[in-house]
Amino acid sequence: MSETIVQENNKHRNLGITDEQVIKMYRTMVLARKFDERALLLQRSGKVNFHVSGIGHEAAQIGAAFALEKQKDYFLPYYRDYGMVLSIGMTVRDLMLSIFAKEEDITSGGRQMPGHFSAKQYHIVTGSSPVTTQVPHAVGFALAAKMKKQDFVSIVTFGDGSSNQGDFHEGLNFAAVQKLPVIFMVENNQYAISTPLHKQVACERLVDRGLGYGMHSVQVDGNDPLAVYKVVKEARERGIKGEGPTFIEAKMYRLSPHSTSDNDLAYRTKEEVEENWKKDSIPHFKTYLEECGLWTEEQELRMQEEIKQEVNEATKYAEQAPFPKPEEALTHVFKEQ
């Protein structure tokens, strides 16, 4: 084997990622995918009301999360980020309780739509249904880090359609001027619901929007978790050093419909979707681990069975858990006398 191939097959070690960590990254990618697939089935069978899929986004989310510091940095995810929140502490049971809208849901006690992640103990800050509101919130956390002279960063993720909102531009401009330790990562999946990227923006690359605000900006392959890990790790280091924010465009493709209310074949072709399935990060990352000598088919079968059991148990638990009490519907909404 040539030196070049050896180096390529140990890319994770060159990035400071251990063999155990890279395997955990792969397992989390598969876990996020299996949760997503189960949630789609539950919605179609009428057991849950709604689901927004993150299939095709797992590599970027998990690569970014593993590059940051749990319970130190602050995470402001958007509604597809199952891979990210699973990487930093949330469990499949937590996600299932949310989509079933049960009382034990750690995000909102069953009050929020699924995908509105919130977990104070994991530094996950909730977003809202109007897209992009989490961008200026992330800037606020970064401003607090600077004012308090604390060495943490915030990261905020959002879709390509969100980059057209006023909150996005105001957040980037303020962060750049103030040199704040915030990482903006757009998960560019090529569609804002049914609107393709070329009908959303006139610029050739979304990454150029970050450059326009005078911040360090980089475009990365969102199907490569190690490439995303690298740029997010570097962005964190820049932020901690006081070098300001980073804008990252992670290019990927949304392999599933926008949500369970969406007919994606009304605006894109079956052939287009099938072509992009060939770039699916999960089988490619599995191949990488095999080429590194870290993964076997026996390990794969064992992991798949473990994840299946984990998802089954979480589904059963959440389905049987109690709903919130009706009399608590207004708790935390109005001031109590």
C-alpha cells in the first residue's frame, strides 16, 4: 500500500480523532438515520402527527458536533439536526417522546412541534418555527462569551433558504463587526422546501455571503464528516483566540421530502434523487472504516441489531408514556399569581 493511501485511510488520526471516536461518529450517523426512518413510519401509520426528516444531513451534523466541546460550547440547531443533538447528549428516547408529544419530553413537555430541540443540561438552545431566529440568538451567546471573557463558542445551523432572511444578515454583520466566537453553518441541501437553490440566490456560492461580511468563510463537502470536523475544529480555535466568527457552507442533498406534508416529486425528479443517493454519507463512511481496518461485517451486523433494539425500546416507551395533563396547557404561558 502506498504512503498516500495509508495517509488517506488514517485521515481521522491526522485530525486528532481516535479510532474509538471515529467509530462512535459512524454509529451516531446510523442511529440518527434509523430514528429518522422510524419516525417517518410512525407518521405514515398515524401514530405521530408530523416529522421533518434529516436524511442526507447526518455527516455534517455529526462532524460538527464532534469537533466542539460538550457542555461547554452552545448549540443552536435547526429542526433537522437529529445527528447533532444525538452527538451531544440527547437520546433516541428523548426524540421519541418529543414526536409523540408526551409529558416527559425534555424539550417542552409535549408542547412544541418535533425538531424544536432544547436541553439546558446539554447547552442546546431551543429555536422557533419561524426560520433563522436562532441565528441572532447564537450571536448573543457569543457576545456573552466575549463580555465574560469565557472560552466557549456558539454554533448555529440552518438551511439554505434561511440565508435569505433578515435575521441571518443582521446576525452575521453584528458578529463580524464585534469579532464574536460564533460558528454559522448553513446545511445547503439545495432546496428551501420546494424552491431550488438557483431560484433562491443569484450568487454562485452561499459561502460568498460570509465573505461579504468580512469573516473567515469556507465551503466544505457536507457528505464527509471528517472534512466538516476539520473546518469546525479550526473555526472553534479561531473563535477562542479572538479571531472572530466563521461561516461554513456544508454542501449536501436532502434525500427525503422536506417533511411528511411534502410531495417532493412535484418539484424534483425521481432520477435526481436516485443520483444523489449514490453520495449517501453512511455507506461511504462505512467503507472508509473498513479500509482503515477498523470495521468488519460482523461488527456492522452487531451494531445494526443494537440500534434496532434501541429504537424499538425508545418507540415502545414513548408510545406508552402519558400525555401532558390538559390543565397544564397554560403553564409557563401566563404569569401565575
